[in-house]
Amino acid sequence: MPFLKLFVQFWCSLRLTVVCLIAAMVLVFVGTLAQVDQGLYDAQKKYFRSYFLVPESIGGAGWAQIRLGGSEWQPPAHWNETEPAQFSLINFEAQHGDDKAVISVTKLAKGTGLLDNVNRWRGQLGLGGIGQDQLAEATQPFEVDGNRGTYVELSGTRDGRPTTTLGVIHSLSYRSLPEMWFYKITGDTEAVMREKEAFREYVRSARYPVMFQFPFVGGYLVGIVLLVNLLAAHFQRFTFSRKKIGIFLTHAGLILMLLGQLVTDKYQVESNLRLVEGQAKGYSISSSDCELVIIDKSRSDTDTVAAIPAGALGKGTTHRMGTLPFEVTVLDFYTNSDLVSLGQAEKSRATEGKGRELASTPKDSVTSLEEVNFPAAYLRLKSTDGADLGTWMVAAMFGALTTPIPEQTFEHDGKEYELALRFTRHYTPYDIELVDFKHDKFQGTEKARNFSSLVIVRERATGAEREVNIWMNHPLRTHGKTYFQASFDPKNPKATVLQVVRNPGWMTPYISCAMVGLGMLIQFLTHLFTFNKRRKAAA
């Protein structure tokens, strides 16, 4: 059985262990750098909660990628660098007698379109706007470090003086939404024209970071292979005896630690519960994940909720809404978005609901831990019997505004339904009611001395109640969930915020660490006693 022998040797190999550890180090390095472009949560999901980093079209999480180098330019020696303006990365001045030209480089995460920017520059020179059909005549193609761009040359007046603006606009894609780069020289016409060729060469000298893409293994695959390698090597080489109890316990602890981390990563759910004194809720709300829901509100005592995770709402996909008689087709989906009001002349993509007055525009995914994404979507809603219920715009931003926008409702077959894209709710078979919230401070300071929430846990089925006080490092544990005192609402002294964690593997770190510690202690004592016996025998 030479093949079986090679198979066993492969999984027991120390070389495989070293390869896995090196892969883990590379993965941590690349995944950490990726947080700059993708944000913490997206980078974690892509690099550490995946099996293969290959294109999504073949079942992967996307290429592993790392941005190499930085942005640099070669300015002419006679340009004088000045303090950057509000949105500029770098500014220069070029002086020719009494005439002056100002050069700026600006990068924006979201552009408003080439025509809008050209018209904005025209307006600064007292020129009227142009239409899309005139844009090609007013611009020229211009390449910047291999990226297609547009060159524009405008002349007008500013403060009664002849003024000229030369500019280059191009996009650069590192993230889901491209960065827009603006190179601009503006000022007295004579100075600008004398600097025209220097400006064009300066823009051509731009060198941007290179996004190096490559296939790699994901965190789940590395962890599973390392776990199998540890188990195989352990059972292949380890012969159980009383002298090796310590080694056995240590290895078992490590195995349990890896398994526990895998269980935690796959099944842990975190959410928040905000309560005002006297208020009771039977659900908590995720701070990062969203869901599309249609709610049957026809019954006074019970709502029927059909939900689809926002992650499944890809453009062009169609989804059946559970047991409710509806299906939705996603016309467009934005991972992060903003809301803007529609002008009188602007045409709405939505035919029903709030989307007739508001529009959703895409934004880059957030990268800061202090921010969250607010997804939005345009949907075509139909009943299962073929009735067209219109095109709707749904946005998680509706409920996050200072004055929340009421959720959208519609009627079908005499029943009232609610349509919403909201942060995911995790329902419980019990209600939690806030009786009293205390936010004590040290006298004469704003430093918190104590946060505590007195709550009642009320079973919905039996009506049984118990009163629990939650405060720092003293959480409530019930029904497999843990409620921590997390924060408070600075605008409402009677409101508390509890962090809710469901983690089936929460005990494994304690047990595994105890096993590893006990195993090392036993192994040390075993060697110590053996050493003492040999020393006494030699004496």
C-alpha cells in the first residue's frame, strides 16, 4: 500500500506544519494590509473566513491582493510647493512676473461624473454649461500611468482678469468604487499657458501604487489543514504511557483550542439591544449585517416576517419571500450608500414609496471600526400570481437618521405589508424589560464610575419572570446568549445599550488553556521526579 503510506506521511509531515504556519503568517500580513482598502470586516470575511482566495467565478473569495509602493510625481524645479487646500493632496505655485498659476492634485473617493466636473470648472471661469453631446469636442484623451483620463482646456475670466484652467481627470480602481483623481492648473492666462507643457509632463510623471493580485489559501483551509496535521502526527507518533500524560493533555488542549476557535468563528453572533426604562423587546439588532424583509402586519397579535440576508441581494438576482406571496428582483444593490433628495426635473428609478422623492447613491465600504455600512437596493416587487407591485427603493439609512423615515407599506389582497431593508434582527422566545438604568460618575468629573441595568427576563410562553442586574463584568447569561453592559445613549439618560453575544464555543478557551497548563505542569513534574530518582540512585 505505497499510496496509503505516502498519504499518511503527507498528513503527518512536519514540513506540512511549517508550510501551514508560513501560510498563516502571510495571510495575517496580507489580510491586515487589506483593511486599508476593504475595511476590517470585509477583510476578515475575505481572508480569514474563506477557503480559497481565487476569483469568485470559480467559488473563491476573490484574489489575494496587496498594494505595493506609493504615489509620486516629478514636479518642475521652479514650482514652489504651498500649503494644500481643503481637499488637495498637494499644491504648487508658478510665478511669472505679476502673473501666477496654481497647480493642485486632488483625490476623491466618489466622483460626480466627467461632465459635472467639466461644467463646474467652466462655471468658475464664468462659462456656461455644456451637454453630453458637446463633451467629446471640449476634451481630449490623456493617459496617466496607464490609466485612461481626460484632458480639458478652458479660458474665461475671473475678477475681470483673463483666466485659464487646464485639467486632467481620471479614475483609479483599488476598491469597489474607483478613486477620482483631479490634476488642475488655473490662474492668469499668460502664466498658465507658459506652464502648459510643464503641467502635462508633471501629470504624465505620476506613478501610483501597484495592486499585486495572486491566488492563495484562506484562513479556514489553513486552520483545518493544521488541525488535521496535528491530529495525524499525534496519533501516528504518540504512544500513550503514564510518562506522556502531560504531552497528551497539552496536545489535546491545543486541538480543542483550534476546534473552539473554528466553532466561534462560524457560529458566534453579536448584536445590540437598546432599551429605555419601561420598554421591553424580544429581539436584538445586528450592528453590521442587514436583511431585506417583507412583514405581514394584517394580524394584531403576530407579525409574519420573511427575510433575505443583504449579502444574497446581488444585482439581477430574484428571490422568493418565504411563505409570503411575493418575489423580488434586485435591479441594483449598493453595499454602502447615501440618500439624496430628487429635484423636480430629476426622474426617479422607483415608481412606489419613498424612492419617488429620494434617491440612493453608492459609497465606498467603510474602513473604520467607528463606522458602519448602510446598504440600499432598487427592487422590482411582484406577487406570485404575476401582479406587478412596482419598483421600490429600500435603504438601511431610513431607520438611522436623526428623524427616522417610516418604513414603506403596501396593500395586496386586502392585507397590509411592510417592505424594508434593515439591520438584522435576532428574535428570542423571551422579552427583556428595562426597569432601571444607572450611569454613575465620579463626583466632579465626567468619568464613569458605574453602569448598570436592572432588567426583567420574561418568558413569552409561560410568563415566568426573573429580575437581573447587569453591570460591568457581570453579564446576564440566558438561553445560550450573554448580555453585557456595553454603553448608553448620551441623548437619553434613561436608555441603555446591551451587547448580545451568542457563542456556542465560549467555554473552549478556558478549558483548552487549563488543559495546556495542566499538561505542561504534569510534564514538568514528571521530569523533575524522574531526575530526582536518578540523582538519589546515583548517590
